[in-house]
Amino acid sequence: PPLGAGLHGTTPAPAGTRSRQIMTSDGIKLDDRAPHGFYVLAREAMREETDRLLAVRNVPVFGDTDSAIGTYLDEIGADAVIIRPDRYILATAATTGEIAERLSGMPTQERLAA
């Protein structure tokens, strides 16, 4: 079921809906690659910049060079999607800047360690 108002705010669906469990081409589920916390799926064209941006937040970024990830992004009509720790979709994004904006309230590893 979709979530009510919360972390995703008024962002339209697919935000607030459960993400699909993706089995990558090597047979490993994304939940096993990133078992705790947020992760991002992104088109390869924005993966490297997104990875640099999110490194301080310790958020893994998976690119669409894996066909299962590309297919999922196609299905939800997104260039990138931010998956929450509970595996609901926080938001989709068309640019790295939008990803940064969506995660701006999330504490960095440095702030957590302080």
C-alpha cells in the first residue's frame, strides 16, 4: 500500500509506494547489496556525479548498466530513484541536483559521528 504524508511530503507517485525487489544480472538482490539505509538507482549518465555527491552520506548508487535496473527505471519513468531504508520510494529525480535536494534533510556521516 502507498504511504501517507511523511518523509516524501507531497511528491507524487511513485514516491510513497513500495519499490520492487530487483535481482541484478549476477543473481544478487539489491537489498543484499545495500541491506541498510538509503540507496539510489540512476541512469549511467548521472551515476558517477551522483556517486560523488552521495559519498559523504554513505549512500550507494547503482547504475543502469545492469539491465534489471534500467528496466525498472523505464517502468517508473525515472532517470533516478531514491529508495528508503524501508524500501519505499522517497522520490524520483531527473538530475543530480534534484537528488541532492531530495536528500538535503538527511544527515551526513560526518554529522552523525559528531
